[in-house]
Amino acid sequence: MGKLLILAVYATYAAFWIRFYAHILVWRRAVRQNPQPASAGAPLGGKACALAVRDVLFFRRLIMVNPALWVGEWVFHASFPLVLARHLRFFLNPIPPLVWYLQTPGLIAGYLLPLSLLYILIIRLCTKHEKYASPANIFLLCLVLVISAIGLLMQAQFKPDLVDAKLFIYGIMSFAPAAVPGSVLFMIHFLLVLVLVSFLPTHIVTGPIIMLEARKREQALQLVIHEK
């Protein structure tokens, strides 16, 4: 069982990066094929870069379309990286001071995460728009909600052996697999994370790049209009 689980981890990891690079290739091909203003090759100015960063960090387009959904989405996207940062202690050895510093913020974010997901689910299901309540979106939201809820259960009540968990995860990362921890909740949590990685849309990773490109095209279009 342990060997099959470890093979599943490596297969999931490889499949994610294959999908990621395939997405990059498709995006680059689309950029080359689509006509763009002559000045689109010009570098982004300081103001345009600042606006692009604002778009990425604060979801400007979403707040303009659906302010109620924006609240939950922003809390979720702010909490999720902190939760991931808290989990870095299982992957790194030695653990950097910054990771230790982020343990408390990550713990607080761990409680905000499922609350934000519940809020997003309610808003999406109540919004009569197929884009917000598509089966794929609801599936991913429910999956992350279950993962985060199990994580809270392990944090508050059913604590696994953290040494065994770290030896298992770090062993996978260093290609020196260790024994599978005995905690059933931990294994369910771990397997659901693998499912999440398998279904995670790769455009989430390339989103900031695409946002920068969109801002670049918008700036180039404004220059062309101004010249005319």
C-alpha cells in the first residue's frame, strides 16, 4: 500500500508539470497567432506594472463584476498561501526562520480558509450564472473545503504524529520514502490533496503572467488610439 501511494505521489507531480508546460505552450501559441497593436512589444511602464500587480493581488475585475463574491475570494486567496507556508515545515529541513514566523499567521488562516470557502459556495450557488456555479468550480471548492476541514480536525482534536508525518513527506521529497503514518485522517487529507493537484487548473499558476500580458495589450491599444 505504501509503495502504491508513493508512486501515486510521483505520478501526480509529474502529470501536473506536464499539464503546466502544455498550458504554457498553448498560451504562447495563442499570443503569437492573435494580432496585436504594433506597440505591444514595448515594455510595461511603471504605472502599468503597478496596475497589473493591483489586478493580480486585489482581483479588480472581480470586484467590479461581483463585489459579494470578491470578499470571499480575496479572503480565500489571502489565507491559502499562508496555510501552504505553514505546511512548509513538513517539506524543509532545516526549517527557515521565516517558516517558523509564519506558523501563527498560517494557523489563523487555517480557520479563515473553510469559512471563506463556505461563503464562496453560498454566493456561487445563489448567483444565477453558469460561470460562477459550474460543476468543476463547485467540485474544487468542496474538495478544498473538505481538505481544510480535515486539517482543522487534526489540528484541534485528532493530532497525528508530526514526526512520522514529516519523515513520510520529507522522504518522498528526497526520494527516500519512509513508512506511511498510522493516522487515518492524515492519509485521507494527503490523498485528497493528491486529488486536488490532479484536478487543479493550470491557469491558476499562469494567471499573473496572463494578467500582465492583458495589461500590456491594453496599454498598447491605448497608445494606438492616442496616436490616431
